[in-house]
Amino acid sequence: MAGAVGGAFLSAFLDVVFDKLSTDEVVDFIRGKKLDLNLLENLKSTLSVVGAVLDDAEKKQTKLSCVNQWLIELKDALYDADDLLDEICTKVAAQKKILRSTRKRNLIVASKLKCLRVLSFCGFASLDVLPDSIAKLIHLRYLNLSRTSIKTLPESLCNLYNLQTLVLSYCKMLTRLPTDMQNLINLCHLHIDGTPIGKMPRGMRMLSHLQHLDIFIVGKHQENGIKELGTLSNLHGSLSIRNLENVTRSNEALEARILDKKHINHLSLQWSNGTDFQTKLDVLCKLKPHQGLESLSVWGYNGTIFPDMVGNFYYHNLTSLSSLDCDNCCVLPSLGQLPSLKKPYISRLKSVKTVDAGFYKTEDCPSVTPFSSLET
């Protein structure tokens, strides 16, 4: 019995059971039954303790009958636990298969409801394909595919001329948008935050009704470059402009007409690499926002100084200003003169050696109390 119960066999079998407790199927089962996940953690802790004393127990089993009996009972309990966990995994896998099939059937059914105005699959993690038949929903106004496993979007999606809202947030597998997005001429809201889109499709300038575009990824070509933002004068809320290293001439940045976008409250400007310092400085100057901006973030800007607009008293509504990974900047902008600034955030400016009086206020505004609205 000692050879069957003890040795490496029981320890290895204990590890197998422990690993199965950590599988997605078991965790999903516990959640589905609305049980406390702490029960699972407690069981893991108990098995860890058992594993710690198992070697010592195996050495003593030939001398102490009670230890031998404990090992036999442990073996039986592990067998039962293994069978139960296998049954749970099989059951959960079958349920997921049925759920995937049901959702696909629902999608097919939905595609036949030609008068449908609103369609949402938000949170359907098993949804990884959108059929071409989506184009039959010609009256669709709102489509939400956020937090799904969609990998590609069919080009037929661009035939939904009446579509006004397209939500693609946190689609972790989606890396590109359909080529002919420019055909969605009535699109007002495009949400792609949390989705790893590599570049914008061509002709975004045609979407002149856009009111919400949370992210714009600057491409390397004229058809998806920064000047595509120029005609989007109705943008509201937050706008993050990324891959600004692809702007090689400052006049291109000027054509984006950021200054004219009066309804943008939060602006984020991000560089990833490359381009010379002077070009970055010129581009940042040309991306000057309007006076009523409330929040500004600058990431990866590698100029040696910030332009005067950063920290200018002109931005009297600015409550938040962030500067991150600006490795070559050696002088901090004069943030103290911003009357509404509550939350300055400065991080990883490796070349800054000292903080002098210029950080608090400038000679242009000697009467201004520095950081008068700062929150602590």
C-alpha cells in the first residue's frame, strides 16, 4: 500500500487537482452558481498546506498506522475531487458551446430584422465574427460590439448609411477598421478606446457629422494623416491624437485645425518615437487648442523645451495637465500661472535637473498667485 499511496504519485496527483482549481471553467462555474470565490481560495490554501506536510507523512506511514490511514483517505478524496472537477469542466465547456451557438443564431435572426434601429452585443465575449448580412439592416442607427472577441469587421458594414453610433470599445482582438468607413456619412459617434487599432482608415475627413471620436491614430500617408481631422469641426468631449511622430511637417499639424474645435474639453497628444526635436516642437505649437480646454496631456514629446502655450495664463479653464515620458525636456513649463489648475501630473522627465521660480509664475503675470486652485 505504501508504494501505491506514497511516493511521487500522490504529490503529482495533488498538483493536478490544484491546477484544475485554477482553470477558467471552474472559476466560471463558481461564479455562475453565485458562490463566494473565497471558498475556492480557501480550498487552494488547504491543498497547499496538505502538500507541505505530505512528504513528511509519506516517510512516517510505515511506522504509524494513523498516518497511513490519512494518506489512503487523502488519495480517495483527491480521486473524488478530480472526478468532480472533470465533470465541472465538461459541463461548463458544453454550456459555452451552446451559448456560442445561441448567440450566433441570435445574430442571424437579428440580421433578418430589417427594420431594426438598435443592436447591441456588448459583453458577448464569445462573439468573434460579424456576418456580411449585417448590411441588410439598412435602418440601423446604433451598433454596439464593445467587449466582444471580434477580430475583423466586414466591409459590408460600411453600407449602413444610416448608422449614427458605432461602439467598438475594448475589442481586444480588433486591430483595424473597415477600409470604406468614409461611406458612413451619417456617423456621429465612433468609440474605439481600449481597442488596438493600428491606423485609421482613409478618408475620415468625409465623416463631417462626427461629434465623438475618442482616438485618432495618425497614419504615414496623406489619406490617413493628421489633416483628416481638419473637417471634423463638430467634435465634442475627449480627443486623443496618437502616433504624432508620423507628422513630418508642422504645416500638416496646422491643417488639423485643433484650435477651431471649440467643443473639445480633453486633449491628449502622444508621440511614440522618432522625428527630430525641432519638428516635434513645431508640431506641438501648431496643435494649439482653444482657450476653453479643461484637460491637456502630452506623452512622449522629446523636444528640449515646451512651447509657451503649455502653462500659458490664456488657458484659464485648464484644471488638469499631464506630461509623461518627455525625456529631453530640461525646463518645466510655467504651470503656476494657470488659475484653475487642480491636478498637475509630471512623470519621467529625465532631463529636468532643477525646478526654478519660472515653474511657479512668469514675468508676464507677476500679480497671479501661483497654483491658486491646486488640490492636495
